[in-house]
Amino acid sequence: METSVHDHNNISFILLFFFLLSLSFSISPPGCEACHAVDKQALLGFKLSITADPSKLLESWIPSTNCCNSWKGVSCNSAGRVVNVTRPGFASDSDFIVDTFMNGTLSPSLGNLSFLQVLDLSNLKNLKGSIPLEFGKLSRLTVMFLDSNQLTGSIPVTFKHLSRLERLFLNNNKISGNIPSSVFGSLQSLTELGLSGNRLVGSIPATIGNLVFLTKLDIHGNILSGSLPTTIGKLKNLKYLDLSENQITGSIPKSIGGLSSLLLLYLNQNQITGSIPSSISGLVSLQFCRISENKLTGSLPPSIGQLPNIQRLILENNKLTGKLPATIGHLLTLTEIYFSNNRFTGKIPPSFGNLQNLQTLDLSRNRLSGELPIQLVKLQNLQTLDLSFNPLELISIPKWIAKLKLFRLILAKTGIRGSLPRWLSSTSISTLDLSDNGLTGRLPPWIGNMTNLALLNLSKNGFHSSIPVEFKNLRRLMDLDLHSNKFSGKLDTIFSKETDDPLGHFNSIDLSDNTFIGPITESILETPAMNSITSLVLSYNPLKGSIPKALGKLSELQVLKLVANGLSGKIPVELGDATQLTTILLSRNKLTGIIPGKVLNLEELKEFDVSDNQLSGKIPPHKARIPASAFFDNPGLCGSPLPPCKRS
């Protein structure tokens, strides 16, 4: 079938019509003017300042096209003015997450986008340089996300003109200098402020009290000092306050009780002094409270028992004193108590038995005494009980603990004596720490029934006997500490225990200061239980024999301590194959031969000691800083850091 010239002309005309129609839409779709020339130039100025764009986030920003409908991440209003620039480095794209970066700087030209409401250039990782002062001209801006880049310089004082700004995130950059008080005083529309993970110094300005609509304030991980301003109590809408990981001093202001909407309060890792104010009872919405790692003193106010929604109360690592208030027993929503490493005295209040949602009770490293209240048996949701390092003088572990469903029981140095109670064999405990007590007798065969054990610490007790063969049933055990007892026999039962893949491969073993005998055979180091061990400490046992070459096959081994084990023979060069080793202590043995250069030049080596052996030859050149004392008492050794070798 032939086609006439006339038909060709008709088809060409129709194609031309649709092309022009589509072109007109690309330039100016219905209800939208073409991109304003000033805005286009502002955006192209930013593109010019980008030196690398591997995911081509700005590829569609072509000068000959309309920035309002052809440029990805750009939106305009009906008058063709740019109102939204959103090009984050971490975004969801239909079925998958896109994670990319840009190299470059923030162009001052972006300050010319006078109608801009949203600016999101977050998580681009490699945006450097300072935030241009010109950004202060963006008077219509409501959202500015520049977080997770490498921006430097200070917060521009021109930000005080951004009176409509509601959300400002500059966190995870390298921004320094003070927080300008004029900015805090002016951004009265602000609801969320994120400045965490920077290098900000100085104090938190009192003008923060002007930000009355603020719901989120996160300035953690800076170098802020000075005391908390009392004006912080004016932030009645605040729900999230994180000032942790700074150098804040002074006391907690009483005005903090005015934050009745607050859900989360993190003041941890500062240098806050004084006592916790009784006004804390005003935090009626509070769910998560962390004021740990400070220098707080005084006793806990009884009013702490008036927090009806509190779930997590973390006050560890302070200098708090006095008795634990019985009113804490009113906090029925509590799931976690961390009061470790303070100076609390007296008995544990029986009212703690009312905390039926409690999952963690950590009162370790205090000065608590007296009997444990039997009311604690009601804590049927309790998973972790840590009362270690208190002068409780328990004598024996209370039998009612068997009725709890504990995963972790930690009673180190609590005055326990006698033998291990048999009821432990019928529990599901995964962490058992009874170290530094007066336990004696044999390690019972029923220990093999505790098949959930992942960590077992019986160190610094008076156990004797060999390890029972049933120990092999501890298929999930990964951390074992039996140091400073009177255990005897061979190591095979421990090293060749069964595993429950992927669990049960040893992470650490400390058997030091016992009377275990060797030798350490090559084969027992090649068992599945040993293949991912990071720390092996066998010092002060009469092992004898030689250092096995198979240690070099332990690819994750970081710490090896074989001090005073009666070892002889050479240091195997194969030990240098364990490339993660940071610590090698082989002193006080009968080792002979040379020090292998491959061992002394392990890349990660920090601590090395072969003193008091019978080694000889020149110490190999090495990069690690190892003191001369680490080579002493080896009559045949010479060379740096010992005196130079004599020429033959």
C-alpha cells in the first residue's frame, strides 16, 4: 500500500503539533508559570559549587529547561517561584533506599530564592565550607535540613531574620563557635531544633526561653559549658530534650519542673552538680529520664515517686547518697532502673516489689545492706537483677530468686558463701556472675544443665576440682571467667565444648591463677568453640609444654596472656598469622630462641612482654612502642630498646 506525499505532510504536521504542545507543557504547565530567572540562576549557582554528584541528583538541572517541572527535587508555586528544594543524600525511591553523596559547598546564591519554604540538603555527607550569611535572606523558609554533612564555621547570626522557620536541623556537621543568643531570641516559630554532633562551645543562651513552641531540642554531643538557663522551664510544649555529652556544669534548675509535656530528658555525660530538685515531680509526661555520668550529690527527693508515666530511670555513675525512697514503688510504669555506681545506703525498700512491669533492676556498686526484701519475688517480668558490689552479706542466694524468670543474675561481691545452689540448674539464666564471693567446693556436674548460659563468671572464689565433663553441654557459652580459684585438671573439656551455631563460639576465656595443667595441644585450639575467640588468658597455671602453632589460626584473637605458665621451646613464627593481636604477654616462662620479626611487627600490636625468659639474638626492628622492661631478664637478647649487640 502506497502512502501519498499529502499523507506524509499530514503526519508531519500532527507530530509537529504534539511536539510543540508537549514543549509548551514542559515550559509552562497549566497553572504554573515558567521558572523565574532569578530562581533559576540561584539554583544553577548551587550546581556550580558542587564538584561531584555520583548519583546525578542534579543531572536534570539543565539551563535550557523549566526548573519548575523538569528539575528533580525542585517545586514552584503558581507564579513560577521556587518554594521547595529537596535533594537529600538518603531518600526512599519506590522500592528501595537511595544513599548517595555530593562534594562541594553551599552557594550563597541559594539566598536569592526569596520564596523558598523548604530546603533539604541533608545527609549528602561531603558538603563542606560554612553556611552562607545570605541564607538569612530566606524570610519565608519554614524548614532547613542541612544535617549529616561536613559543614564548618559558625551558625550565621543572620538566621535571626528567619522568623517563619519551624524546623532547623544542623546536626552531625563540624559547626563551631557559640550558639548566638540573638538567633535563639528571634526564631519564635521554631518547633524542632537539632544541633547535635557538632563542635559548639559556650553556654546555652537564656533566650532559649523565647522558643515557646519548641517541641524538640537536641544539642547533644557538643562542647557546651556553663549551667542550664532557668528560662528552659518556659518551654511548656517541649517533648524531647537531649543535652547529653557536653560539659555542662551547675545544678539542674528548679524551673525544669515546668516542662509538663516532656517525654524524654537526657542530661547524661555532663558535669552537672548539686541534687535532683524536688520539682522533678512536675514532669508528669516523662517516660525516659537519663541523668547518668554526672556529679550529682544529695539524696533522691521522695517526689520522684510522682512521675506517673516514667518507664526508664537512669541515674548511674553519680555521687547520690542516702536511702532509696520508698515512693519509687509508686512508679508502676517503670521498666528499667539503673542506679549503679552511686553511694546509696540502707536497705532496698520492700515497695520495689510493686514495680510489676520492671525488667531491669541495677543497684550495683552502692553501699546497700541488709536482707533482700522477699517482696521482690513479685517482679515476674524482671529479666536482669544486678546487686553486685554492695555489702549485702547475703551468705546464700535467696531461694525465692528461683521463682523469677531471670536472664541475667549478677551478684558479684555480695557476701555469698558455700556451694552453688542446685536450683540454678533449672533456670533459663544466660548471664551468671557470682564473682568475688566466698563460694567453695566443686563445680557441680549439673552446671551442664544450664544450657542457656552465654556468660559465666565465677572468678575470685574458692572453687577446686577439675571441670566436669558435663561442661561440654554449655552449647551457648561465649564468655567464661574462672580466674583466681583452685581449679585443676586439663583444659580440653573447656576448649572442646559443643556449640549451637551461630552461638556458643568463645569470645573470651580467662582461666588465670588456677592450677590447670597442660600441655595446650594443637588440636584443642582447632575446635569449633575456639575459632572466633578474641581474648585468651591462661597465665599463672602450670601448663608446661610449648606455645602451640595453632594459635596463629585464631584469626580474631586480640589478647593472648600466657604469663608464668612454665612454657618452653620457641615463640612460633605462626603466631604472626593472628593479625588482630593487640596484646601478647609471655613473660616469666622458659622460652628460648629468637623473637620472630613477624610477631613483633603485627600491625595492631600495642602491648608485648617476653621478660624473664631465656630468649637470645637481636630484637627485630619494630614500629610498636614497647618499653625495654618488656625484654629484661633474657641474657641473650640485645638490640634496641636494649643495649646494642656486640660484634663477633
